[in-house]
Amino acid sequence: MVEMKKGISRRSVLAGIAGGSAVAMAGITGFPGILKAQEKSLKIGAYGGYFKDSFDKHIFPEFTKATGIAVESVAQPTGEAWLVQIEQAARAGKAPTDISMISQGMMQRGAAANLWAKLDAAKMPNVANVMPAYINKYADGSLCGVGAVTWYITLVSNTDVIKEAPTSWAELWKPERAEQLGLLALVSNSFLLDVTAKTHFGGQDILDTEEGISQVMDKLAEVKKNVQLWYRDEAQFEQALKSGEIPMGQYYHDVAGLAAADGHPVRSTFPKEGGINDSGSWAVSGKSEKIEMAHEFIDFMSQPEIQALLSRKVGTSPTVPRAKTDLTDAEFASVSSEIEPIIPRYDMYLQRADWLSQKWTELIVS
Amino acid sequence: MKIKPGKFSDYAAIGFPAGMLTVFFVIPFGIMIAMSFFQRVQGAFYEPAFVFENYARFLSTFFAGILGFSVGLAALVAVVSVLLAFPFTYILTRMARQTQVVWLVFLLSVLSLSEVLIGFGWSTLLSRTAGITNLLVSLGIMDKPMSLSPSFGAVMTGMVYQTFPYTVLVLYPALSRLDPSLVEAARTLGSGPARSFLNVVVPALRNSIVSTLIMVFVFALGCYLLPQLLGKPSHWTLSVLITDQAIYQSNMPFAAAMAVFLVLVSLSLVAISLLYGKKENAG
Amino acid sequence: MSGLVFDSIVKKFGDFTAVHETSLTIPQGKFVCLLGPSGCGKTTLLRMIAGLEDPTTGRILLEGNDVTRIPTHQRDFGMVFQNLALFPHLSVGENIAYPLRIRGGSKADCFKAVKRLLDLVQLPDMADRPVARLSGGQKQRVAIARALALEPKLFLLDEPLSALDAKLRESMQIELKQLQQKLGITTIVVTHDQREAMTMADLVVVMSQGKVHQVAPPVEIYRKPKDAFVADFIGSTNLISGRVSAAGKIAVAGGTLLADDLPKSGDVTLSVRPENIRLTKENGENSLGTLTGDVSYIRDLGASIEFYLNVAGQQITAITTPSDRPDVVAGDSVSVAFPKDACVVLGDA
């Protein structure tokens, strides 16, 4: 099994909260990696903590070996703060990094502000391997981002408390789950609207209209009495899940797998409606002067071998079809599933952001 | 020619604190106020503008309820904290010097714990699987362990735990300066120890108590992690929602508007209690 | 036994003994001063009476009843503290009424009592004033009025006048004495000021280093000090050492002095107050009780004149009034007469 640090928030979702943004900023600007005395180099941002550490250890050295381009890695938060940094640096004509790992919501937000450099697919033959769902484009169809890593949020449960593995997201609504669930606290990171739509309304199309979303929310409101913890902090839920305090909920498939491998009574199940598939993309800052090398990097990262390496070493799901990789069944199962995933309606989360967050807060707070 | 002596150094002396105040309070607060009138651009960032919609959105019964809860929670935390810390500090100041130092170092170390650590600690202590109820069960006081968190009681416990050392340290100077002969005088005049504490020590330090209450109140009002870690969503404070808006919804203008409102509400509450205190002193 | 009795009281603070074994009786209705330098244990003694300190061993009896273990608030003794300890949050009237209010006294009773006590301390119509707006002397009177509100069995005062300026202090001393005489209450005052003790006390208890040296009326303390400490602490004196040579005679450097109450033999110390020494111009006579010396310096203070003498190698001070001034100048040889009744034989300190 891949070695991983536990207790560290994988995607640094908490970075903005736990340390306060000052700490997050220090992480961004305070300690740039040591640059090797090589002529060709790239500054690459990765989610601080576990991701960056794994990339530094297993992935970036491979890239340097293959291309001779040195990598200076920068820890970045997943949240808004990083985008604000890029945006403000861009106004000053600078780029804090050449390439960053950007979540889907932020990709679109950045695209709206024209922050990303347009990429040329012709210079990156391997990008053709990447599944279309993980390709980001500007409104005019030009390429602005390529899937970097992808992961699943699944239905997790404590094997001591819940003997039989659940098979469907519908499990969340069952009366016997009263005060047993831990769910992510925010509309934009729990993706529970997508889950509810897929489970109870036959698909995500109902999320096209406000009336439809309201219907989904009403259905979701029925879950409230089952929820013991609405969490923002991954570690808090993970601990409660392991101990059986909160025996069921939604959580990251890969981390749950690691906990199980460590002997904790935890299982992660891909429900028949599919796991929630979220991803981060590589995007090049529009102000970067190293666009050629950036293309080289993204091309390198899109190779099936490298995606397989990521699955093995970092625990992410490949952005290329499984068939192109040499992952064994067991390796693939530890990071992904053949069941068709629920891909969040990022467009909805973006376009109706304020309305959604207001309704959502009212839904769970009241 | 005569030079006015001390003129320049006088200005220099007030210049430093004035500068610090400007840099660390006036400017950030000014930026926040300006930001609160900016136009939010959904799906992107915000644009400089002068619009009231951020405030308009806040003026709803929903947010009024949250604000009321936040203020009430902070007030309750302040009252409970002072109720516990005042007698504690009084007893502490009457202990041997060395004992006091040990306690103060201990309290300082509690104060150095981060909110995250306190939240996690208490959520474990109050959990069904590893919490104190297990102890009560083994002592035969309870039938089976139960989960005490998340709940309002858990939020209160965590927040009071966090503010208690702070409260003690704020009260300590006033209580250790308190003339011990005041209590002795009360005793010679016929007051037992408890009574002289209540009708001499407490009223003699009324002003310290009020200012401590205000400080703890403001401190508790800014607390946004413990309500998340130890409370149900209905116990989330306005600070939690401000954080959500700023960090997760990237709605800086709305977050700023809520923050400005929170600052104004707490300032006016502080002003009211100070005015009331003044009146009481005069009367 | 009537009055306040200390029965073998000892008070230790850790290894430090603040009050050595003391037995003492303070008669009912007297004005008593505990007098001594700072750190002599007088305040500790007073605080033990009030119950603010517990004696390490021994008993305190009042009118024959053991009060040693009775808590302070049940003793009903009025006490005035050195810093007065007026309650800053209460007005003058509320301060004075405090002991009555906590005993459930009605508003009307308190009002009457406050008026009576304020009249007693000559501060009428001050009841509503905040204590912060009183002068030092006024605060003093309020503290006294408050301590007397309960008509206590004992009235205790710890250096009550030390914060006042000299002139006010003197008038307050007299006032306090008159007040005590009017009320007839047993009063114990701690002071380090011997003039204050002389002014007010019926009985002075002289203490140093945790020990009681002498208990006597002020005049007796002055005239018949029991030991060198008392003789020196109360006023100024000449200490002369010698040896008993025969009945009523002491051989000292330069001659022989006479005194009463002498031991049969051995070394003794005499105390002779400067104003009792008689100076005359040297006339060759060297009788018993008279020694020869030189005038080294004369200090004329107007109301009195001090002569600094060298008598057989010892410094002796003599004081006269201007009308009795002998006709001598510095450098003169003089006859120094020590009258028999002025030579007080001291015991061991």
C-alpha cells in the first residue's frame, strides 16, 4: 500500500479555517522550494500538505529526470484565497506560479476573469488520453485546463456498527440512521444536491431550474434528522468514523481505504448511483513566461504511466481511461470504480452560488 | 530664538500608538467597510462599487436570528466565564506566591492551545465512544454511555474552557491589587467570608467585572471554530457564516457587510453597558 | 477576671516568631496603647484580638470567656484599619450602616444610627457623600463611626492616625481620647508614636521584637522605665553603667551615684532623664551623687537648652529651661548632679 501521512487534511480543505488565512498565506508566499541551479525551471503549485509532499517525493523528480526541467513546488490552498492571489498578482503583471492545481469551481471562476493562459493541444499529444470530463475550456472552446488529479467521495461506514455494507445513497434517508451521519457542511463541497438528484429524481437534470433545486432541497431536508455532524474539518469526521461515534457518512474514498488498511473498522462503498467524482486541473497562469515548459509538464502528466504512478503513489484516480493504464483490479479499486460516477454540476454551483448558499444555510441551520 | 521644548517628542510619543492603530485597525476596518459596499460578481470576483445589496441581504429574519443567537451565546459565555473565574481568581490571589505562579503558568499554557485543539479535545471528551459518560457508566451513575456533542452544552463548555484562562488573567491584576483589609473590615463588621465576598469584593471590583465581561463577550463573539466543531448547525454563529462566505463562497462583499454589522452591534452593546455602568456609579 | 486577658499567647509565621509567649491583662474600660517600633508584633497582637490571626498557642479571654476560636465576624469588636478600609462602592452613610444592614436593621433604624454616629464624630449631614470625596481627616472619622456602629465590646485601632499630617493628628488624638472617655469602651490602639501613646493612653504596653517590655501608665513608663529599651524608646535618657558598692550606692566612672531599689550587689544600669540633671559651675566639691565634667557643646532651642557633657569619658546630656540656665559656656568644667530619685535602676532587657 502507498505510504501516506495520516491526520493531515488531504486536500487542505481546512487550510483556510484552521490556521486562519494568514497561515495559508504564509504557506503560499513564505517558503518557496529551493531552486536547483538549473537553467530550465517551473514553479508549480499543488494543494499544500499531503498532495504537495507526495508530488515532491514521487512525481516531480520523475518529470525533472525526463525533461531536465527543475520544479519549484509551492503549497497552495484549495479555496478562494489562492485564486485571489493569482488574480491580484495578474493585475500586477506577475504570476505566483507558472502552473497551479485548481479545483473545478475555481477553474470556472478564473476562466470568467480570464486568468488562465490558453493552451495548445497540438503541443501536448498525451492530453488526448485524458477523458473529456476532465478537460476545461473557455467559452470560445479554447483549452484552459487539463485534469491533474481526480478523487471520489463515497458512502463510508463503520464496520463494527453497520454490519452490512450499504449499497445506495438512499441509505442516508433511512429512519434507522437517525443521528448516525456525518456529512460535509457546505453546498459547494458536499455535492449532496447532485447525490439527491441522482438518487431520488432520476438524474441531475432537475438541477437546471430553481424550482427543481428547491424540490431537491426539500428531499434533502429529510436527511437532517439523521445527521449528527455537519463537518468542515475532515479529521473530525474521520476520527468519529473510526471510533464508531458517527458510523456513516460521506468521505474521501482513498483516505477511507487507507484507514481500513491500517486496521480501522472503516469501509468505503461506491453506491449504485455512483461515487461523487471531484477533480483538480492544471492551469497555467496567463502571466507566466514559461508557457512552453508548462505545455511540456502537462503533456508529461497526462501520460497513462504517470497517471498510474499517481494512483499507486498518491492515491488519486486516473484522469485517463483505465484500459490505457496497467493498474491491476485491486489497485484500481483502491482509487476508483467502474460504476458511472456522479460528476457535480459545477455550472450550477457557480451560476447560482449565492442563492444556493443562502438556501443551503437556511436548510441546515434552521 | 526660542525652541519650544518637548514639542516634537510629544508628537512622536503619540505618533507611534496612533500609527499602529491606523495600520492595524483603522486601515483594515476601512477596507472592510469599503468592501462591504462592493458589487459581488457571481461566478467571478467583486467589483468596486457603492451598492447596499450586501446589507439588504443581511437584513432578514434569518440573519437576525443568527445574530441574536451569536450575541446571546457570547453574552452567556462571558457571564458564565466571569462567574467561574472571579471566585477562582479571588482564591488564587490569596494563595502563596509560588502556588499562584504555578497556576498562572498552567493557565497560560491552556491559553496557548489552539481553538482546533480545544474543539477536538472536547468533542472526544463528550463523545459516546471515548467520553466522560463512559466514566460515569463505570461508576454506576449512568446506564449506558451517550454522546454529549454536538450540542449547545458542548459549545458552551468548549467556549467557556477557552475563555476561562483569559478571564482569569484579565481579572488577576485587579483582584491582586484589592486591599485585603476591605474584606477584613467587613469581617470585623459582622460579615462571614461568603457574605463579605459578595457584598464587598464583588461590588468593589464592579468596574473590573464589567470591563472583563465586555472583553470576554467580544472575544467570544469572534469565535467561529468551536461552534462548528462542537455544535449542531443551529448553534453556528454569525462568525461561522462570515467565514463560510469569505472562504468558501468567495463572497467578500457580503462577508464584509456581515462583519461590519457584527462589529457595530458589539460596539454598541459595549457602549450601552459602559453608559449604564457610568450611570450606576454616579447614582 | 474582668477585661481582656492574653493567656500565654504565642504567634509564629512559619519559623518566624512574631509574638513570644505573652500573658497580659487589659482592664475593662481602659484606653490602652500597644507601642513599639515597626515589626515588634503589636499589630499581630491586635489582629489576634480581632480574630484576623489565630494564635499558635495560648488563649484570649474576654470577661472570662474564651474567644480564641470565635470567628472574627461573630466577635462584635469594632476595628479601624491603618488604611481605614472604607468600602469604595458605598457612600458615607452606607459605610456606617453596613454592620447594621447585614444584621437586617431596618432602613429607619440605620438612618437614625448613621445620624447619631455622624454627630458623634462631628460630621453631620455627610451621609450621602461618596467616600472618595472625603478629606483624610473626614475618612478617619467615618472609619471610627463605622467601627462604633455596633456599640462593640472592644474598640481596636491599628495605627489609625498615621496617614494624617502632624497637626491634625494631634487634635485627633485628643478627640479620640475624649470620645473613649464619653463611651467608656475598652479601646486598644496600635501605634509607633510615643507622643501619641502618652497623649491618649491610660495604659501603655511597650513591645519590641515580639516581647512585651512593660505595661504601665504613661507617666510611670516615662519615670520608671523597666529596662534600657523602654528608657531609650520613650523620650531620651542617659544610660550609665556601674556596680553596686554599698547599700544605696553605685560606683560609676568618675565617682559614686545614689539610687533606690538597688540589688545587693553586681553590675547595674541607671537611666537618668536629661531634664533631671542639675548643672553648676565647678566648685571643687565632689559629693555623693555629683560628678565632674566638661561642657562640650550647648544647643539653645529657645524653649529648652541642651548641654552636651563629657563626664569621665562618657557622653551625658542635660536639659534645662531658660530660667534655670546655669552660667556656663562650652569648655567650662562643671559639677553634674544626679539626684537620687532621678536615677532609675533598669532590669535586663
